[in-house]
Amino acid sequence: MEQERKSVLANIRAHYPKMFAAEKRVAKFILNHPEEAIMMNVSELARRSDVSDATVIRMCKRIGYTGYSQMRVILANDLGKIQANEVKNDGKWPGNIPELFQRFSASLVDVQRNLDEQTLFSCVELLQNADFVHIAAAGNTTPMANDLGFRLERFGVRATYSMVTDYMLNHLSLATERDVLIAISHSGTSRQVVQACELARQRGLKVIAITGSEYSPVSSMADYLLLSKVTHPVFSDYDPDSHLGVILVMDTLLYFLANSEKLKRSDDIELILSEYKL
């Protein structure tokens, strides 16, 4: 198809005259701010364009995509090719190690600024008193959920977590009101994580969201929102998201839990695991 050979921006321009007024507001924002648009989920783009989520999706379908997610991925690839050509033509590495670590440090500051202290301490207290902590994530974020769950248990907090969505939801279906759900999603739009939040609310659980998006389906269902947003990402806007922000939020939570007098952790597992180390 002809539209498949065009870039997303060219595709938008070609269909722009036939769009409805609300759809044009979305299209105009993407055309004027493509780098910003690919960093937004559907709810954030809708807010910036002053339209509904449905209008954003409808505009994407009008120009030939299955929805916003597909259009966003293709747009990111389009812009990434441009950036790759610029780097290739320059013939140099983009920066050096000291500069890179300065950017990592800036990410630390970004997360600290976006993290609400009182909300964090409320989450620590909630985890201290929970019967079980259920952790939900999807895609390439699931290793973060496994890491958090393993370390929570080492600190004496019983947790459920799994790389398999069916297992994660199955554990959650047996939860009680004394349990807590930690939902991890950078975009806040992962369908499996949204389902976990819906199930948790039906079961009467408190929901803690670790997400890079203040406005998303996951953040809207959270009782406590811990923003892992990095304002100046280390990687290109067109590359897979870094987990640095999520790791920083998780480690901050774990730090205060580790220093809690309420938790009673056992050293038995450390002795068992030591047998596997030289």
C-alpha cells in the first residue's frame, strides 16, 4: 500500500485535509512536535491536543494504522533513521564516558524531583503492613518486577511475581484487602498491567503505581503514584526505554524498607544461597 511506504509525518500531511477538526488538532501537534509525541502515551497526547483519547486513536486509524501504539512505534523508527544518518555522517561517537555519566547523574536528579516524599513514605508503611505484595509488569519490564519481588522477600515482605502474565493474574485473583499491588509500567498503558489494576481494585487492594506517566490508565487507578519519569533520557527518544528511573524508585523504596524495625528477615536463605558461591 502507498501509505505504508510513506513516513508517518508524510502520511499525516497527505490525510490532513480530510480530517475532522478535533483530529486535526492531534495531527498538528504531532507535525509540530514529533519528538515530544513519541514520548507520550495516548492520554498525554490527548491532553496536549485538547481532545479525547478516542479522538487520538481515531486519527491514527484514519491515516491507516491499527491504533496509536503502532503509529508511535513507526514514527519513532522514522525519526530514529534520521538521527542514525546524522551520527553516521558525522563519523564520531556521540560524546564520551564522563559526559555519559553526567547524563546518568542528571537522571538521578530528575527522578528525585518527580518523586513525592510523603507518597513514598506512605508506600513504605503500606508495604510494611501488607500480608502479600503482588507485583505486576509486562514485556521487558517483567525482570524489574522479579527483581523487586525477590528483594522484598529478602527483607521479610511476602510477595508474588512472575514473568508469565497468567501466573501473575492468578495470584492476584486470590488476594485479600490486606494485600497490596505494585504496578510497574513506563507508559502506564500496558494492557496486562491495566488488567491487574482493575482486578486489584475489584478485590479491594491498594494500588501503588511505578510509572513514567502521570496521566495514563495505570496512574488513574493508583492510590499511590511514584513517578519514575526521567526528563532528560540517556538513550535516544527512538530507542527502547531505559529502566533507570524504575530502578531508582525501587531502590529508594527498598532502602527505607531495609531500615525498618517492623520487618523481620531471616538469614536462613542467605546461608542456603551461600552454598552456590565460591
